[in-house]
Amino acid sequence: MQKCYATSRQWGDGKQLAVVMSPVMPVWDEGRFFEPLIAPLVKAGYRVLVFDTLSLLAEENESLHAFSQRWQQELSTLGRIDLLAGSALGGAVVQTLLGLPIGPSIDKVLLLSSPALADGILDGRLGRMADLALLGDLEQALQLLEEWVQPASRINPGTAIEIDPASAALQARRLHLGFRLLNRLDLRQASQDFAGTLLTVYGEQSQLVRGINVHINEQARHRRLAIPEGGMRPLLDAPALVVRTVREHLGIDLEVAA
């Protein structure tokens, strides 16, 4: 297997560490998807480290478990992780990590639009985008992705997608292998057994990760937060609500906007 290297960006230099795993993106956004929480966490004394989850993709198909084991090796070098967060695929990796040896050392978990269980709709839509990317129809795959991350009740027509020919093959590979990692997903046991504090956030109008796809242990310090009229991007749809709930449930002293 060709050696690959974890790509990340850091904010702040606080004594506490928040590690964030990104969703599937054709081109990594350098952590911008997490912006509404970055400044509050830094102000609360955190060092925020956002990883490009797909930077550790293998050259061929591999299981989510094997992929997450390689991420465990990377994260185990960081020392104590005070908050482990993830979005979509990144959140699936986080939930897998909870069932690995690193899991018991994690106290607080934040999941954003992160599936624990795939159903026919989620598998079908992710599989369609993965197949289009594999077949070289990157534009159609990206158009579907842009449509399906929006709330079902208010889909805005997409603008024309411009693809850099120099990076098209890499973008297609990231989409194909990234979405395939989530095929037939079932991570319910790992989250069920997690003894720490967990918050999972999803959109009520999501076209991908919906209420049926998330899982918590009702007897543990777990909570699910459904964003009214939200899609796959809760930090864009309701940033203040997410920040307030993180403060209340995860016990992180975040500054909440008035």
C-alpha cells in the first residue's frame, strides 16, 4: 500500500484538544465546514485540529474498520483528546473509533449528520454518486451531492459546476472510495457501548442522513438533536442552536450568541 499522510489544519493553542474529522469532499475545504464552532472552542481554551478524513484513503477499496484503524494510529500520537467530532463519513469514523482501543479514552463526542446505520435510501444515494464518480461522470456526481446535502423542503437549483481537469481524477477517486466506505453501514453497537457524553445532530429534512440513520444509547449520556427544516449541514442551517446544545449537553463553556 502506498504511504499516505494525514492532512490537517489547526486553530488555537489551548490546553484542551478538539479533533474533528471532515466529511467526504471532492476537494478538502481546510476545515471551513466547522467554522461556526472553531472560534467558540478556541475561546473556550481548545486547540482545534481538523483533519481531511480522505487524506488517508488507500489505493484500493478497504473496509471502514480497516480505514478507521489507520486513523486510530494517527490520532493515538496526539495525546489526550478532550472532544472528538466528525461530520458524515468523519462521524462514521469517529463512531468506529469508539469501538477500538482508543475509544475508552474519549469522554466527549459530537456527531454532525453522521450515520450509524445505513438504510436502502442512504445506501442507494451514496452508491449512485460513488458509481458515477467511478464511471468518470464527476459532474453528475457533484450535482447530485449538491442537491442531496440541501433540505428536502427547499432545494435551490444548482449553479454550473466547474471541474479542474488537472484534479478531476483525484476528485472522482475521493468521492468513489469515500462513499463506498459507508456501504451497508452498521455502527450501532459501538455507539451503544460508549460510556461518555455524546451528541448527534441531524437535519429533519435531510435527504441523506436522517433520524433512522443515527443511533444513541437512551440509557447513557447521549442526546440526539434534530434541526428543524435542516439538511446535511447543521452548522449552516442552525449554528446558534448547535453551539447552545454543545454547551448544554457536552458541558463545554462556549460563548453563545445572543
